[in-house]
Amino acid sequence: MKAKGHVFKYGDNVDTDVIIPARYLNSFDAKELASHAMVDIDPEFAGKVKPGDIIVARKNFGCGSSREHAPLCLKTAGVSCIIAETFARIFFRNSINIGLPIIECKEAAMEIEAGDEVEIDFDSGKIYDRTKGTEYQGQPFPEFMQKIISAGGLVSYTNEKVKSGSN
Amino acid sequence: MGMTMTQKILAAHAGLESVEAGQLIEAKLDVVMANDITGPMAVPVFRKMADKVFDKDKVVLVPDHFTPNKDIKSAENSKSIREFAKEQGLTHYYEIGQMGIEHALLPEKGITVAGECIIGADSHTCTYGALGAFSTGVGTTDIATGMAMGELWFKVPSAIQFVLKGKPGKFVSGKDIILHIIGKIGVDGALYKSMEFVGEGLSNLSMDDRFTMANMAIEAGAKNGIFLVDEKAEAYMKEHSEKEYKIYTPDEDAIYDEVIEIDLAEVRPTVAFPHLPGNAHTIDEIEEMEPIRIDQVVIGSCTNGRMEDMRRAAAVLKGHKVHPDVRVIVIPGTQKIYKECLKEGIAEIFVDAGCAFSTPSCGPCMGGHMGVLAAGEKCVSTTNRNFVGRMGHVDSLIYLASPETAAASAIAGYIANPEKVGA
């Protein structure tokens, strides 16, 4: 499994209130939420992001609220992966549960810049910055986590398992 | 190997003799809670997994965020969980007129007690750690799974131990202490970890102080905050709950990543400046700055909407008028607190001072309604987050403070020292 796209770069402590402000939380329609993604930190994001694009940020990405709307709006907007030095714990868990790959890798988070073309191999955990020609080693995704992501989230993954009788 | 309080609770709920940091476990849940923002999103996910909740006494729904409903979409969302609660026959669903802000309401109703394993689809679910429970916030998928299965997987956290000593000054409360701590360790200072509070200084903290402190553990990135259960906590639970509770104490040889001693006597009234709860300044530092003029004050929320918070704010405001350039919104946390404010004459003090006095709601804390900020406005708020745009316009500014500092600032028109106004 791979992801490839151009990078949107942010700093420390990108919180869930800027990812998707509470004023939009009277809806949980994924497409509507996606149209407001990152609006309070980067108003151009929702208009510019293309399927496959990648977010790279520094420390404590996704801090704040438990709103699953946050990873959901980024995934629906087209984000294929988030790389950060560290993630806030609820955001981390929510991302995996909805099938949005996220990787902690300090060096990549520090060095990759906005606009770089980046490719990620989830089997090996390798991150390639094609623009700079650099390579970083993140944590590989275990097989079950790749299956959750392929299925589109934990619920679909669980249902598929139940239906196929492989549980 | 010794275990922390949190590790002992998780081991007991996983049916294991012992656990250690980093271990993945499945734990049984005692309370599974959602609100009018996370609940409506969880119901369709729940329906993909089950028809009936695992236990109608253990699944709790509280419409508190956008209620009384601020618009049609919010009304539809509240309606969906109201109907779900009826259909499932939930014991603990609290409608407008009986409800409160979830994290003020659940302990007051006796729904949460020591030794329990609790999840809530709200990041401030860590509040119940004040009672000696393991309690943490989760998202929609996890809460739907919890509602269906009554159990969830966890990664056992390591912990930082905070040893409290001494007695806080008259105008220093739980909010100042937790802002001081987050200022010290940073907004990711306890990332993925437990914050465990022990020490002789505990006896100088009221339960409401402790709820405020546990509430903001998430603002240091923590998985949970938890207090050692003492006589005060036991008395609180006996007064509010009929549930059996269990007290877990940390082993003497428990392993902590760090042990931090906090002398409560040295904590000053503290304010967190925009845009992070860790951006802490003491009132003494602020007094040396140019006055920070403000447009609004909010006193309330799951952090500081409890009875003692109301009393402390009212004591400062009594006999004073709100500054003419400032709007003040006071929101008691629950109906019980609202009524107590009426009985004690506190509501009258607020109204006489020129404050708006509201029915319980999360309201302005997350920029929902009832006090949203315009561009360039500054607000002193007893809430928990001062992120960009949290309470309204992306260019508004939030200063987090205690109820007393907020009340003193409401009178002065700028961020003010409660020791001077309230003395």
C-alpha cells in the first residue's frame, strides 16, 4: 500500500478547532465538513487540496477535542496520509478507526517542506521526498492496520471480517 | 512490578493480575457517554454493529453542547439522540430543564465513581479522574463500539506523578494550579500518559478544585488525570451516589516516567494567553504589562461551572458593577447548581452586577452560541481552550483564567488581580 502527493506543511500543536471549527459541527456530513477543512489555519486548503495530498506537521498534531469530524474531514478532502513528529492521542486513534493513515517520524516532519512531492510505502514505513531526493524511515504499518485502512475504517473492516466468517 | 493507579484499574477491568505501560488490553467499561455533537454521529455507526446497547444503565447521553438548540441542524441532531435514548430505554438521558454540562452532571448524579473504567465521546471526559476513576475521551467509532460491546481496547499508559504539597493562597484555585502545571510541562508534556495527583497537599483541595484539574489533563496531552481517593472524595461519592466504588492506590514501587513536586503555596493566580493553554503567565507578570483590555468574560463550562466556582466569582462581584465595555456571561454547570445559585442569592449578585445568567450549556466555550466573539475581541474565560477561533472569529483572543480572576477582570475592564478587587 502506498500514498503519493504534494505536501501541505504546518507547525506545532495544530488543534482540532482549526482543523474543523465547532461552528460547523452541527453537521456530520463528510463532504460538507471537508469543504471547511483547516479553514481557521489555512483558508485556501480546502480549495487547493488534491486527492492523494499529504499533510506534514510538527509536534502534537490534532490536539484538543475528541471530534472524529477532524480526521474525517481531512480524509474526505483527499488527504492520503499525515506525517508528524507526534500526534495527540485521541486524534491518533480516531484516524486509524476511520482509515486515515498517520505516521510519526521526527526527521521527515522537520525536513519535508510545503509543496514537496512525497511518497510513502506503508509496508516498509519508508517516506520518500521525491523533490529533495531524501528518504526517511517511519514505523511500518502492521498488516491489520493496513486492512483497516483498505476497508475504509474499523467498522467496515469488522463487518467484512464478520461476513467472511474469518473472525 | 509495581503499578500506577491507572494501571491497576485497567488491569482489573481487563481481568489481568497486572499490566505494564505499552501493553495492549481489552477492558470492560462501566460508563459510556456521548453528547449532542458526538452522539448523533455515533448512532448510525452503532447500528452497523448492534441493535441494542450492551447495558441501558451504563450508556449515558447528555445534550449539552448546542442546547437549548441553536439552529435547525442542531435540533435535528438532538432529536436523533433523544429518540435513540427512548428506543433503547436508557436510564441516563437528561433533557433540557434537568440536564447540565456532562462533566459537571455525571459526578453530581452519582453516575461516575472511584475505580471505574469510563469512556466518553468528549475530550474532557478525563474530569471523572477527580473521583479516582480511569476516564478518557474517545471519538465516534470507539464510542459506538463501546455502546455496542461494553468493552474497548486500550494501550496501557505510563504516568507522571504530581506530588502536591502545601496550601494554596486565598485567591488560588484548581484552575490556577492546572494552568501552572500545563505552563510548566507544556501542551504535550503528558502526551499519551496518565497524570496522577497525590500528596499531602490534596487535603487542601476541594472536590471542585480537583474536577477542574482533572478536566484539563487533556490540555497537557494526557490520556487521563487521576487523583488519589481521600476522605473528601469518599464523602462526595457517599453524598451523590449509591454505586459501590473501589479505591486503587499506586504501588510503592510503581514506575513513573517523572515525579514532579508542586508546592501549592507558591502557585499564583495564573492566566493562559492566546493561543495555547500552556502559555501561562502569573497575575504578577500581567500587572507589570500594559493593561489587557477585554470585551467579554465567560464564567462557566465543564472546567469551572460548579458551585464553588459560582461562589468564588460571586464573592468578587458582590457589590460591584461590570465594566461598561464588558459583557459578562455566567453559566452554571447543572440545574442543581443553577437552583443553588438562586437559593444562596448568588444569581442575584450576578444579575445586580450586570451579568447575563444562563441555563446550563457548553455554549460559548467552543464558539457554539450564547457569546460568540467578533474579530479582534478579547475574552477572559474560565473554559479550557484558547485555540485560534475556538470561541468565534479566527482573529478573536481568549485568555483562560479562574472564576475569581475572570470576575475581577469583569469589574476592571482589563485582566485584573482578584486579590486586589476581591480583598
